[in-house]
Amino acid sequence: MRILVIGGTLFLGRHVMTAAAAAGHDVTVLHRGQTTCPLPHGVEELLGDRTADVAATLGDREWDLVVDTSGQDPETVGLSVAHLVQRTRRYLFVSTVSVYADVSRPGITEDDSPLHEVPADGDRTPTPELYGALNAAAERVVLDTFGDRGIVVRPGLIVGRWDPTNRFGYWAERVLEGGEVLAPGAPTRPVQFVDARDLAEWFLRLGEKGPGGTFLAVGPAGTLTMGEFLDCASAAAAALGAPPSTLTWVEQAALEEAGVGPWMELPLWLPEGGELGGFLRMDGRRAIAAGLTFRPLRETAMDVMGWLRELPVDRERRAGLARSRERELLAGAAEGTAAS
């Protein structure tokens, strides 16, 4: 296939570009040049701003598949869609589970939950507060324009090598360090994430001969608990020669009382119940039926750990507990246990 990847040098797009090149496709990547990475052999690079004149950059070239990993608002996506609708067979837009207006209950599917709406008379400038609403509006642009040739994928947490968010990376790095590790909430609490490589490989299959429409890309196929995840990550770290680690589970009430910030300060932890109660418990069966598969968790963990060991120790980290904060929380938990 002739594949155009829009935004392909940071994380997910880089995996798509890499997978497509490895599969022998004719790959072109369009990006602004703000982040760079080694391009696989044979990949063509186009530098351009998709928010300006995308037609001038792409010209009249035609594609079998466009994978849009960087669009986040209807105006920007609309420019690409309008130019490419007659020049590409299929258009795959990577959206987000943040489009859902209500994520309080488990089991959300593609069709049975309302989406965020952009205020009709409000400022449409992309902001974190409008992130979900703007992505939902961008989805509609793609599907309204391309019909059944359009594909919308709503991933949850995407993990893997080159992930800049450090949410999965925090745990991989923490068990590599060893020692007493603070584990949040209950070990039976479900969690969901998907390896970027699994998404990238599925995008190619979906674009070539899969169905159109909207898909929730969350994994794994069965229930994964926080306890199972951390046990697997610890075993992967041990296999790489890391010092032993032990998990100390700290109850949700203690974390909330201490003011621990969910998701970013303590990745993969969200309080049970409440308005985010269904965020890590969505229904991905439609994507699985359309061919999404999941590699073993151990493989993901070891790949991320190998990559982390290549990075500078003093790099900035965007998520995760500071070690001093973790020690304070563990000490507090120990005192509470002794007092009871």
C-alpha cells in the first residue's frame, strides 16, 4: 500500500511508520519537523504545517491509506480530509477515549455513551478542557466526509517504547530500581492499556481490508488487574537483572487523604467509583472482532525497560511519584497499619 502517516516521528506515529516500512509498504511521513527520529529505510519525509496549506505540501499525490495520528480538532483535520477525500482510498483517524462525556460506569462501548460537544458559541481554540469535545468533532468530520471509507480509532492509554508521557514508564522504571514499591488501591482493580506496536500493526490490517467505522482500542482482551500488571512488570525487571522489589499496597482512602494526584502523579491509579470509574474498564470487543490483537504483557514491559535504560538518568519525567514522596506515603501507611 501507499501509506501517508500524518505526524509520524514522536510516539504512535513513529510506530505506525516503522511497522508499515517493515511490512514493505510505500511510506511517506508528513510532520512539522519539531521532533525528529531516524527514518526507516525507504520512508519519504515531507515537512509541512498541516494547519496551513496542506495541499501545497501534498500536491495531487494519491494514497491507499492515510493514518492521521496528530489531528485533535475539526478545523485542522478538516483541511486534510478535504484535500485527501478524492486522493486516498481510506482515512484512519486516531482519536481518544476522552471523547466520552460520561465515563463513570464500566463497560462503555462505541455507541452507547454520549460524546462531549463543543460549545456552539464558545472559543474553539484547542485546550485541555476541550480536548475530548474537539476530538469528537474531528471524528464526525472524518466519518461524514469518507463514509464507510473512514476509520476512527479511540485508544485508551497507549504504552511502549518512545512514550513521552512516562505513565507506563514510571512503573517499569520503578520496579527496575527495586526495593519497596508503593502499589495503589486494591490489587484486583482492573487496568487497561495497549502496546503501540499492536495498534500500529492493526492499523495496517484495518486499513487494507478491515471494516470502517468507530473502534474502541483498549486492552488486553481479558481483564488485567493492577496486581497482575505489577507482578508481571516485577518479573520482567528481575529477568533483566534488576534488584528485588516488594509491593506494598496502600488503600485508596489513604492515598486520597494524602492528596495524591491520580493518573499523572500516580499513573494507572484512578479512585474506585466516581466520575472516572469506567475509564479503565471499557469494552473493546468490536476492535478485537476487527482483528486487534495483544502481545504478551511481559514482552511490552521488557521492551520498555530496555528503552528506558538507554535514556539519561537525569531526564525530565512528566509523570510519577517522586521517590521522596513515595517514601513518605509508605511510612505513613506503615504507621497506620501499626496503629490499627
